[in-house]
Amino acid sequence: MKLRQNLRRSVLVTAVAGALAALSATASADIRIAIAGPITGPVAQYGDMQMIGAEMAIERINAAGGIKGEKLVGVKMDDACEPKQAPTVANKVVNDGIKYVVGHLCSGATKPASAIYDENDIVMVTPAATNDAITAGGMKTVFRTIGKDSQQGPTAGRFIAATLKPKALAIIHDKQSYGQGIADQVRVTAEAAGIKPVMFEGINKGDTDFSALITKLKQAGADVIYYGGYHPELGLLLRQAAEQGLKAKWMGPEGVGNKDLNAIAGDAVEGLYVTLPQDFSSEPANAALVQAFKDKKQDPTGPFVLTSYAAVQVIADSIAAVGNDPKKVAEHLHKSSFKTPIGELAFTASGDLKDFKFVVYEWHKDASKTPAQ
């Protein structure tokens, strides 16, 4: 009797062990990609763009058979666009054994996280962080599928000088890596064109009362105002400026190009100029992909949707080419080109795109945009 019981136990243990081994093998076959960005916080809308873009890429790659039979799995991680929270997320990626990251989104959060990824040979492709310093440190596993402040800022600065032709240019920023970084680039470009700003001043992220600043802008006679930062503060600035009778032309970067800006600013948003990535959703070649988003009742027009899709795609294409080894994937990214919904991409030695174009749009009170004239 004992012999039979022991034999049954042995068979059961073997079966359980076999099942666990099969489950482990299945889990290990999945290729996990962390999608790191703001799921919560005041700029979670941009995180939504990032998530839907990356998830669509994962879904479509898996539907086509995955990568040599292995499936991609997206793992959402929330950094709330906070520089202090991003290292916690990055360390979780390391501890969880994830080898690839799409993100982070905000430059201030991306900076500290990227150093952790590079130190641990994890490939990171940000679809949204534009601050030049992110890729300036010689890191080998850090890339981006968007342009830099030193491309976007001059685009804005040249438009201000050639088209808006201010009598008194004021530049405001939120003192953050992204906002101040791009504001600096606008200032340098404007000064090179012979326009010296009458103000270059920072506000604090989260400020809500701009009465004193608006008074200073009026006293300075500012007729063109550039704002470096995100939409929550700009929305309040636009609304309060209109309420206080400040008549000026406003301009901002892609961090303000969000439908929620309209909810804050109301009609005061009409005529705002915004630099954004080219509207890739309008490209005929992307018609089927755009329809796939619409079928899921998702908006493919956000500035970070298709850059996030492209970030997943270049990672997946590289894994398919050289295998699931992040060091080899990084090497492949540096030396190859990729056909994506945002065009054919190739990376420099620093991990930046060899070519990326920002476009100036005029933003409207119905949250639509048209190319600036």
C-alpha cells in the first residue's frame, strides 16, 4: 500500500513539475516590453497616446505571428512624468528582467531612467522625450523615435522671426528639463535672427495664478509669447491672459498640443501656434493602420501615437534580425534602417534619428489643427 501511495505521489510530483516547467517555458518565450510613461498625473493624456500606439504595434506584430513564433507582451509602468518616480520604475524593469523599454515620455523622467537602463544593458526607445541631454552622454542602448529640442526649438524660433515678426518677444518656461530646454533653443534662434527677448522667465510647474506674470508681460509690451512646457499651465495662462486683456500671439511645443488644452483655455486657445511632429496619420500609406485605431475608437492623430508604434517596431524588427539579446539589438539599431509608419528611420551613434521634421500648426478652439501659413 505504501509503495503504491509513494508511486502515486511520485507521478503527481512529476506531473506538477512538468506542468510548471511547461508554464515557465511558455512564459520565458514571451518577449516583454515595458511601456513606461505617465498613466496618472496632469499629463496622463500623453501617456494614453504612448500606450495605445505601443499596444497597437504589439497587437499587430503578434497577429502576424510574433517574432519567430514568440509573442510580445507589453507591461505598462507609471512614472507620472515625475523625475523622482522614474528611477523606481527603471529599477523595477531591471529587477523584473525586462530587456526592452518604450519610454519614458517626459524628458525630466527619461533622463534618470535612461542611465539605469544603459548601465544594465536594457534597450530604451523613447517616443516623446526631446531634451538633447538624454542622448548626449554616450549611452549605447538609448534611442528615440522623435526629434530633439535643438530641432524643434529652431523650427519655432525661425517661424517667430520670419512670420510672426514680434516687436517684443517674451519667452516663458516651466523650469523643467523639457520646457526650459526648448525655451533656451527658441531664445538662441531668435537672438541669432536679431530678436532679443524682452523677457525670459520661469514659472513653477503646478502654478495656477498667473496674474503677476501677465501684468509683467503687458508692461513689457509683449506681442508674441513663447511658452516652453506642458498644456496644464499654458491653458491657464491663455485663459487668464484673455481675461486680463493681454493681446498677443502665443506659441508652444508639442507638449501643449493636446485636446485637454482646450478644456482649460476655452476659446482663448484659438490661434495658438504649436510645433508638432508631422501628422503621420494623414499619410495614405498608413490608412489601414489608422482605420485599426478608429475601429477600437482610439485617436491615431496624437503626436506620440505613431512614434510609440515605431518604437516597438524598431525593437521587434531588431530582435527578429539578431535574436533576443539587448546588446545585439542595440548594435543592430545603430547600423540599420527601418520602414515604419513615421517613415524610414535610421539612428546616429548617439541614438538620435538621422532625420526628423517638426511642423508648425495653428491650433483651434474645436481642438483641430491646420498647417500654419
